[in-house]
Amino acid sequence: MIQDTIIELKKELPSDVTLVAVSKFHPFQAIVEAYNAGQRIFAESRPQELLSKQRELEAHNDMPGLKWHFIGHLQTNKLKMVLPYVSLVESVDSVHLLDAIEKWGEANDKTTNVLLEYHISSDVTKQGFSKAEIMSIFTDAPNRYHHIRFRGLMGMATHTTDEAVIRADFRKITTLAGQIKAITNISDIIDVNNFELSFGMSGDWRIAVECGSTMVRIGTLIFGNRVY
Ligand SMILES: *Cc1c(COP(=O)(O)O)cnc(C)c1O
């Protein structure tokens, strides 16, 4: 079941769109099944859960190439549970967090790959930066952040069945990406040709791909409903 879905999704996704399997709230065995179907990138949203799955991974020395993304709200006192293990933090949602990641990177001599979470939805409960905040980060970045690589943007659409609303939300991300790429000397800070736009989940990934997503984060469709 997990394997079939992974294979189907890989067939349907354009080759330049990365599939991130969101394994939060699912057991490590589910990750093993997806791995055996060829999936390599998994995402977790809670530091403790990521850490315990990382320990299970270390005990399984036969899963080379597995990568973790972090997609949840990250508190600055939990960085050491997350940053050593992840290839990408997709959910950076404050300057306070960026500053803490920079400080951790300096102390540990490590560079962290991040996406900035852009608040595109009309749901007030969702996290993320405004457009103005993101533009000012990219304008200030050269002097402030030496241990952070800005790999792109992440966003979540409004929780609705109205496709027009979802499309309008997603287009905010591609529009902002265009504006970022137009900043003078931005190529010193970002890889303009590989600027990731992470949007699209189980319910809206097809729309996301049509709107220019380069990375979809899919949980329920692959692993079934989460048991909280
Ligand atoms: C849980 C989660 C997902 C996956 O959601 P599904 O609807 O299960 O595919 C994607 N992105 C983020 C940030 C999440 O927290």
C-alpha cells in the first residue's frame, strides 16, 4: 500500500519536483516500507519524534541515503535535537529562529539549509513570515548569516476545498520568488536556478505542481491517517 502509492506518485510527479514523504506520527516501520520503494526524503514536525526516529535509523545501518527535513515549528531551545540530523529546515518562521540557527552554526561549525516559511493562507493559526519580512531578510542576509543557506520558500495554502483560493495562495509564492530573484546581487545569497518552492500536500499537490511547486510534502496519501 505505502509502496504502491510512492511508485504511483513518482510516476505522476514531473522529474524536477521532489517528493518529501511526511512521516510524522507514523512508526519507523512505515519509513522502512517507503524507503524500500525508493523514497529517500522524509519529513518530521516534532523534535523529539525526529530524534527518536534518527536513533532507530542509526540502529538500522542498511538505509543509506535517507534524509530528514524538518517541517514543524522549531523552538530555539530544541535546535540541537534537530539541526545535526536534517538536510533542510523547511519551516523557518521568525528572525529570532534564524538568528539562533546562525549562532548554533557558528558554535558547531555547521551550515544549515533552510526554507523561509511564507504565510500565504488566510488561516490565522498558520505560522510564517510576511512578504515584507522575507524581502528584508534577503536584503540583509549577506552581513548577518554566514552559517545559513537560503534554499527557497515554503508555504501552506488556506484550509479549504475552494481550488481558486488554493491557487491564489500558491501563486503568492511564485510571485514572491520572482521578486526575490530580481534583488540586486541576489545570486551571492541564493542559487537562482535551484530556488526551491515547497508547497503542495496530500489534498492539493496536483494544483501545487501546476502552480510551479518544486517540492511537495505528502503524508496522509502515502501513510494513511495519522494517529495523534
Ligand atoms: C503534516 C504536514 C504535511 C503533510 O500533510 P498531508 O495532508 O498529510 O499530506 C505537509 N506539510 C506540513 C508543514 C505539515 O505539517
